[in-house]
Amino acid sequence: MEKWADIIKNKLTGWLHNFISDLPNFVFAALIFIIFFYAAKYLRNILYKIILKLTQKPSLGTLFSSLFYMATLLIGLFVSLEILHLEKTISSLLAGAGIIGLALGFAFQDLTANFISGVYIIFKKPFEVGHVVNTNDFTGIVEEIQLRSTILRTFQGLHILLPNKDIFQKSLTNYSLSSERRVDIALTLPAKSSIEELEKDIRDILAQLPEINNRKEAEIYFTDYNGDTLKLEIWYWIENKSPEDYVVVKNKIIKLLHSTLSPGTADQKV
């Protein structure tokens, strides 16, 4: 029993000696981590305000400031462990973090792709809230841009939640970036029509609509003639406010053409 008691006593004495000798390192390591902790909180708030000012997106500011906060804390933890001479612990933590990160990357690759696409959209701004866009076979007004998805309100009143990855990978038409839009109408008329009178009648019809951009003269091109019919195309410009305006103005033009010109008005082409 005395032998075992001596062994336990020597062991406890050794631990106490090591604790006392390493106590300054513990205190210094704890002090370093506390400094990193408060510095991370302070810099996180500053970074959040900077990103919010640049992007006007609270979600983006929260994301990057939180990532910066966690990275700063990890650096503080590694520095503290280095002071305590726990290099093997640091290597184990890094290896474990790498394995976990790889596993999470495979498990949430779609989610990660949506986040990256969302960051790209917010910074590059191919569209903004309030813009009228067409993407993934949906046309509507952008109501909200989130990190993972974008909310689109269609002209039928439906709210569509589109993953940012799908928007990033597919073509997108932003109607709000163009102040003008050209409308094309193709007509087929009897060949007996007088070309000069026909062209004059068409220009008179276009002049009746205030929606037509008078700064750009309408273009009329005769594209085919087979003896019985005459084919032509009309190109004119309108103010590009929304796809609805495009459809409304085109509807007015077709009605006027149908009621004014000779019978035979036919195909239309956007």
C-alpha cells in the first residue's frame, strides 16, 4: 500500500509542479484569447456597417461579418494553443475541420452554390429590387434578393421563389435596364395594294399612337412578293417600361392595321 501511495503522491506532485510551471503560459494564453474575442466582436460590427453601406443588404453584412468573427476566434484559439505548446492539438483540429468541411461541402453543395450565386448577384447587380426581369421562364418584378434565393412577383400576382443558382446559370432578360424597345410586326397583304399608299397608311397609323417613340422613325421593309401576296415588316420603338406596355401597344397597332389596311393582315412576330 505504501508503494502505491508513493506512486500516487509522486504523480500528483508532478502534476502540481507542471501546473505551477505552466501557469504563466495558461494566463498568457487566456489573455491572448480574450483579446482576440473582444477584437473579433469590435471588428465584426465595423465590418457589418461597411458591407451594409456598400451593398444595402443586411443579410450579406451579417454573413460576412459572422464569417470574419469565427475566423478571428479560430486564429485566437490556435495562437493560444501554440503558446501552451499544443501543436499536435492544432494539427488535429485543422485535420478535423478539413474533413468536416469536405463532408459538409458534398452534403450541401446546392446550398453552397446558391449562397455563392447570391453573393455574386448582390455585388454584380445584374438586377435589383423593383426591376422587371425574365428568367427560368418566369417574368415579373423582383421583390427581394436573398443570399439563397430571389423572390419574383409575376404579373399574374404569383410569388415565385427562385434559387439563385438557377438564375446564375441560366439566361436572364432585364427589361428595366433598357429605356426603349423595338417591336416587330410582320404582315401579309394582297399584292394589288399600292406600295406607296400602303407605306403612307402605315406611317399615318403609327403617328396616331402617343406611345410610339417619334424620335426614331418607324422602318418598313418589304420582304417577299409572289405575285398574289406582298410581305412586309414594320419596326418601331416604344418606351420600355414593362412587358405589359409592350403587349398593350402592340395590340393597339394590330387593331388599327386590321381596321385600316386591306384584308389579309396575318402573321405577327416579336
